[in-house]
Amino acid sequence: MTGAYEAARGRRSWSKVTDEAPTHEELARLVSAAGRVADHSSLRPWRLIELRGDDRRRLGRALNKAEGDRGSSTKPLRAPLLVAVVASYSKKSKVPRWEQEAVASGVAHMLSLLLDEAGWGVLWRTGGATRSKPVAKLHRLGKREELLGWLYVGGKPAGRDSGRRRQIDGAAFLTRLPG
């Protein structure tokens, strides 16, 4: 097997990346493909926000403010590109909110696979600050939107072991419907 199977099997998180990042155009191309995830009623209940340069410093200030601290967190500076993953819920649809969030999560995961396959290191960061007022205000989230986290994206450091994770025994997680 090749393609999607190998990309999924080889996926890992890169906590340390270089200062290189895909261009806006490269990222937009990958987002076009990631947006093809299963999406009940084709609602597209998601959007992505690029954070580069000083955007990351502004996020650092919002993160500290969310924690009640002064100054600026350096966490957003750990990668040259952050992609905020936003679930944008449609109120007009019969599709439940949880299912719309699953679509947004699916887009984020698919994008991380595509970025990895394109040679970029990716780490999905979440945490309590994603639901904080200062962070929501910075991202200009609407009333029916929630931040699901950020994809930290950068170059894969040369000479670093890929650190492949232990493989999953699929049979241990796959059962039949009880009788």
C-alpha cells in the first residue's frame, strides 16, 4: 500500500521545527485538498487562520492575558507558521454541533497529514487558552465559533530521527458488534 496509508502510518508530531515554512500559496493548495473531508450537508463548518511574523507575538500576549500574566508567551514563536483551526457552527442546519466540530477536526488532521507528506513538520497544540476570551478576541471568533487549536508548522530539522511512534495493533481496537 502507498499514498494515504503510508502518510497515516508514518505520521508523527514535530515539537521542534526550523524557521522555514510553506508559502501562503503552498498552504492554500493543501487546504483545498484537506477541505475534502466527509462533511454532512456540505456545510464547511470550519475556517483556518494563518499566523506568521508578529501575529505570533500578538498571540503570545493573548495567551499570557488568558492566564492572567503580563508580557508575552514565547510558545507561538516555536514555529514560523501557526494555523488556527476554527469550528464555525451553522445554526440553520439539522447537522448536530458535534458533527460539525468533527468536520473541522477532520480538516485539521487531514491538513497535518498533507503538510507532513509535503515535507513539513507539524504539531497540533490545544489547551484551555483556546476557549479564553483574549484568544477568541484576537482571532475575531464569531458567536458560533470555537478555536480547536493551532497547527505549528515549520521545516523538519536535518539529522533528527523521525521518532516514529510505536505502531498501533488495529485488531486490538477493532471489534464486532456484540451479539
